[in-house]
Amino acid sequence: MIYKEQEQQKDFYQNGIQHILDLVAGQYKFEVTNNDILSVCSYLNAYTKDYHSFRNWSVKNNEVVETFYSFMKQHYHREYSISEEIGKYLSSYLDMDVLPMAMITFIFYFQSLKKDDTYQKRAGVILAHGFSTASSIADAVNKFLGKYVFDAIDMPVNVDMNSVLQQLNSYMKKLGKTEELFLLVDMGSLEEIYKGLHLDNVNVGIINNISTKTALEIGNGILQNRAMEDIFKDVVAYSSTSYHIERNRQKEKVILCSCASGVGTAEKLKQIMEDSLPLQSEISVRVYDYNELVEKGMNSTLFDDYHVLCVIGTLNPNIEQMNFVPIEDLIINDCLGELDNYLEDSMTIEQLQDFKKNILKNFSLSNIMNSLTILNPNKLLEHVADAIDRLQIALDFNFSNNTCFGLYVHISCLIERQVMQKEIEIYPDMNIFEKEHALFISYIKESFKDVENFYRVTIPIAEIGYIYDYVRNDKNFIERGFCI
């Protein structure tokens, strides 16, 4: 009976500690494993059994303990806050008296745990003069947000800049692989503090004249994973603050796949490109929505995070400062010289040669058709080719080889989307297009009548708009000055 009561008490105790750790982990963004729970339970079990010895030692060495505890608070602010929160819960939930020495043990323990990736990638620090100005703002904002976002560095009023820099650099060393540092300062004199920071590959954003309100706005933006500059612009719009962003981060080099044919096509194209890249290449391949690319252009936050070497897709978004490679050029091997120019600084000569060999192998029309569609590629291509021939007759001019190959791929993907009921519904200024290009729309409807009947689909106006973009960009169309 006594053994059963002990087991029940042990389960209650362990469940209580697990509940406390779960609460704090959710607030401070770290994961709690079963081993963590067992470790904390084991320590607290020993602590409660030998509490009087702990207390007597702490009383005898009170001055040393308090000095050490103050030091830990100053240099391990996040871990101190976590430990303080746990101490409060242990006191209120389990009626436990947590001595400063036990808190120090917790600080060491949580400092040894690996922080989660989100916290590592984006760090927020409030730097302010006064005994606890920065700490007060950080604590208030973290509690408002329900998450641990900001660390704090409190500075004496008469502290010199070198001491501040030393403390800030020491703090940064503990963060790990941080990509962005949000530095919130209270005075304009600290605005250029970034010049003394020892930071490699970290973007630093500094904003001055901070308050609890501005810190709350910035913290919320960090949690929403918004771009640093967008967050700062919103804050500056309603407050008397200014900011500076020092971009030190080396951007990841990427080839972007973006297709008017849809994200699904771009995803499949991405796979082919990844198969073509040589081993140990530092270049990655990413997918981006075509309409968003056209709408935002170089203003997209994508370009803040990545160095885009070129865009590969089915239709040119026509954005200055952006290298574009149409998929049809890859099929007919008409762009290998351009690829040399775009990629020569990111690949060795041997890697570039391997890449171009793989392009020649992987970008045959038959291979592309097999990769991009689930329908019978031979039958689909036969129907599409016949329809394009009829369209050329209706328009009374012949498309260039590039346009033909591009349309083969684009329309084949279009038909598959229609079959799968995933058609594109948006085209820029679609109502205007429908009014001004009624003749072209009628040519498409007539030319693709057999395709629509065979696959039991209807090509919508939005899709016809993108076909029109292909045709109007054809060099023969431009030279003859057509207007359809």
C-alpha cells in the first residue's frame, strides 16, 4: 500500500514537472524531450531530499551565490528568464522553494540545450541605458507575445562604447547560426554600433528610439517571419524612429523555376534541373509563383534572401535585371552560351561542362513531356501539334521553332491541368484582354476544338491569355507588326 502511494506521488510529481516544462517550452521556443523531463525530475528529486543541506550551504555562501547569480543573469539572459519562469511554476504548482543555487543549475542546463532553428536564425536584442530599462521592455513584450523573442542588455548610463561592443559580441557568440539580428536601441548614438560587431554572414538591422510599443510591433513581425525591412518600414511610419540595415549575409545561390503553366509544372521542372546539376554544386533550385514574380518583380522579398542566378520557365516574366531561360531554349539547345555567362562564377569549369551535358540529356522534348505530364505524352503531343498547326494557318504566319516548342510544353501542361481540374483562373487585366483580343480567342477555340473534345476540357480565357503572351513574343509576330 505504501509502495503504491509512493508511485502515485512520483507520477504526480513527474506529471507536474512535465506540465511546467511544456508551458515554458511553448513560451520560449524550445523542444522538451522525455530525457529532459527525466533529467529535471532526477535533479529535483535529489534537491528535495537534500534540501536542508542545499539551504545551509547557500546561506553560508550567500554573497558568492548572489554575485554568481547576478553574473548569470547578465550574460545568459534567455536561460535566466527560462529558469526564473520554471522556478515560479515549481513554487506555485508543487510548493517547492527553489534556491538561487538551483536556479543557477537550471541556467547551465538550458544553456547546454540546442536552441531551435527559428530562434537561431532570427535574434532580437534590446539595448538600452539604465539599470533595467532593456530587461523591462523585453520581459513585457515577450509576455505580451506569449513567446520569447527578445533578449536584453542593460547598460549603465556612463558606459563606454567599447564595453557595450564587448558585451554584444560576447552575446552573439552564444547565438549560434544566426542569419538576422534585430538590434533595438534607445539612443541615436548607438545607431552605428554595427561597425564594431564581429559578425560574418549575418544581416544586422538597427532601429533607434525604441519603446514597448515599437518592440511589440517588431517582435510580432519576427514571429510572422516577415522581411526585416518590411517590419522596420511599418514601425517608422507611425513613430519617430529611424533604422539602418547592414547586409552582411552571403545569399544562397539559386536557379528559380517559375512557370506560367502553374506551380505544378515548375515543381516538375525543378526536379529535372536538380537532376541536371553536378554533384557538390553549391547552387540550389527553388520554385516561385509566376504571377507573384510578375507582380512584385525585383521587389519580392525572395531577392533579399537569395542570389537568383537565372529564372527558367515556360514564359518570360519580362523583368529587368533578371536572367531568363525559356524551357524551349533548353530543349533545342539554344542557350548553352547564356548559361555559361549566368553560372560561370558559381561553378568550376568541370561542373559547368557536366551541367551542360546533363541539360542535353535531360531536356529532350520526349523526356520533358514524360516528366511534366501524366497523360499519354505521345498522344497528347500529337493533338497539341495539330492544334498549333491550325492556329498558325488561322493567324497566317508560322511560329519560330522556339515558340512551337514552348507552346508544345505549355499547352500540354495546360491540358493536363484541365483534366485534373487545376486550371489557372487568373490572368492580368483579363476583362480587358477578352474585349480587345476577341478574334485571337476565337482562333484558339476553333484550333483547339478537337483537343477540347478529346480530353473533355474547356480552355478558359485566363489560359488563352498566356497562350497569347507566347504568340505575341514570337519574333515573326513582332517583325510583321500583328495585332490580334
